[in-house]
Amino acid sequence: YESKNLVTYLLEYKYTDNMGEKRVPFRADHIKLAEKFVASNELVAAGAFVPNLDGALFIFKGATAEDVIASINRFVQEDPYCREGLTVTYSWKEWSVAIGRGTLDI
């Protein structure tokens, strides 16, 4: 599919308190999972909010909304931060890129 036709969604995590300490045993697997989704061109970019590590933002893209939502659901189910209770809540919404690098090939 052509990148100009991609659908983009934002996934936002809200983390538990003391995330800097609590994530240590799970961080390598969390990063490995994110890298897998980047390699499959489902995840464009991701990162924690600093300096407090109180949450994170993930940018997903795909051919259809259904594809992207399926990717997000797989990611959340496989993410050790979610499985181990470090992610208190999460939500996603479609994002219409109006200005900037619309294909998000960053």
C-alpha cells in the first residue's frame, strides 16, 4: 500500500507510580516487542513522557483502521508493561496528520 493512504493512530499509556524502578525487569522485553512492531511497519515511533515517566505515546500506522486497531490490540496483549500491571490505563484514537511529515517516515 502507498504511504499516503495510511491510517495513523496514537496509543497512549498511563503508567503506575515509580515506573523508573518498576520497569527494570521488563524493559528489555518491552523494547524488543516495540522493535518487532517497528520492523513490521506497524509502529512508527514510541517513547515515554519525561522526566516523570508517567506515561508513553506510540504512533501506529496501517492500511485501514481495522488493521491498526488489530496491531494496537496485539501490542497491548503482548506488552509486559500491560501484563505486569505497570500500565494503569491505555487508550487510542485516530490521528489525522494535517501538517508535517504526513507519512511519518521518521
